[in-house]
Amino acid sequence: MSADTRRLNTRRLAWAFGIVVTVMVVEAVAAVATGSLALLSDAGHMVTDAVGLGLAFAATLAADRVRAGRHRTYGLYRLEILAALGNAVVLLGVALYVIVEAIERVSHPTAVDWRPMLIVGALGLAANVASWAILRRGARTSLNVEAAMMEVLADLWGSAGVVAAAAVMATTGWPYADLVVAVAIGIFIFPRGWRLAARSLRILVQAAPPHVDLQRLRADLEGIPGVVDVHDLHVWTLTSNMEVASAHLMVSEDCEPHPVLDRAQQIMKAGYGIGHATLQVEPASHVSCRDVSC
């Protein structure tokens, strides 16, 4: 990810953060005034949006401004992934809270004033559409921005549900519409938070990216003229759209190393999207190297 792209993503997150915080306050006040669980759950999710966007903004800002140094050779790129994992944990917590609270209210539905609920729900819907539009393009280049966009998208549907519940209560007077929407919001949030957590943890444990077939990559490297063995091959994701790799390429004694190195880098970048590779080319007679995976 280029520096210009990171700075643009930082501005996108700042705008979305400002919009979400403003609407969050309005929804929280309206939820207390109307007694709507659906509006309260949406306001609670807006709180998580605000926290998540704040973390995402801080992480992206730090990753952009804090450069690699003596003790941080990769800078603070991983903060972006940690923020995404934090967002996922918050999403899962909110989903469970909303579902449990809705179940507890089934036997005692609360009377809800649908008029302010409808107005505030519509305001939240418009704000989430605006935030989603701001973050959508940045999500293509950053897992952190994608995590923030997912929260906004989930809350967008939540606001739409609040509007729908208010409309149902206005036309039919059915008191359970508020609870149904609250549970639907929780069910909608949970699997998305789970997938985001899984993706973040996969990066943090330095597993190979899903699109990289290590056996095929090893075979491609071993197919380079002059290469007799490939070992100590490792591929992992440093941060969003930044795959890195390291490998030892053993070559025959009479092989020129430069063409081997150039071809290996070309294979990794063109065939697997790995733009950062540390490759050690060593002669076949070199026997002191040990594969760290053994």
C-alpha cells in the first residue's frame, strides 16, 4: 500500500468517525426517550462503530507516521491488524448483548413511541450510507478500513431495521416489531465479526495467505534453471495487501546466481502477489544451513 493511499484512508476514516459520533449521540438520547430496544441496539452498535473507527483511525495514522527504526524494523504496520481484531471482538460482544436483551424482553414488551424512533432511524440510515460510501473504496486496499466499513454496513442495516420496525408499529401497533429487529441486528452482526476475527488472527499468527499455494510456489521455484533445492520457504502477511516471503534457493556449483534471483522474484510478484521477498541463493555444496521449520 502506497503512502498516498494510507493518507487517503486516514482521511476517510476521520470523516466517517465524525459522522458516526454525531449520530451516535442523537440515537442514544432518542433510545432512552422512546424506550426502543431496536434503537438502543443500533445506538450501541454505533458506539462500537465509533470505537472501532477511532481505533482504525489511530492505527492507520500511526502506521503512516511512525517509520521503521532500530526497534521497529517494520514500523507499526501491524497496529492496523490489531485494530481490526479489536473491532471484531466488539462486534461479537454487541451481537450477544442485543440477542440476550431481546430474549429477556419477550415476556414484557415495552411500549415504544414510534415517531421519534422513525425520525432518528432515518437519520442513522442516511449517516451510515454516507460513511459506507466514504470507506468503500479504501476497503479495497486496507483490512483495517474494510473492518470499519463492515461495522458501518452492519449498522446501516440496523438503522434500516429501526425504520422498518417503526413503520410496522405505526401501521399495525404490533409491539414485538422492535424486538424482532433487535434480534435480527444481532444475528446479522455475529457471523461478520467472526469472519473478521478469523482473518485478523490468521495474519497475526503469520499463516500463509489463502491465495498462496505453498506447494505450487515451491515447485515453481524449483523449476528455475540451476535450482536444485528450495528450503526454508515462508510466506506471511505483514499488513493489508502486503505479503512477504523468505526462502533459500540452492543452486548448482556452476550456476550464475543473479538470473536465479531475478527469476524467483518475478515468479513471486507476478504469480503470487508477493512484492517483498528475502531470497538467499546458496551453492549446493553449502551444508550448514538449517530449515527453521524442521
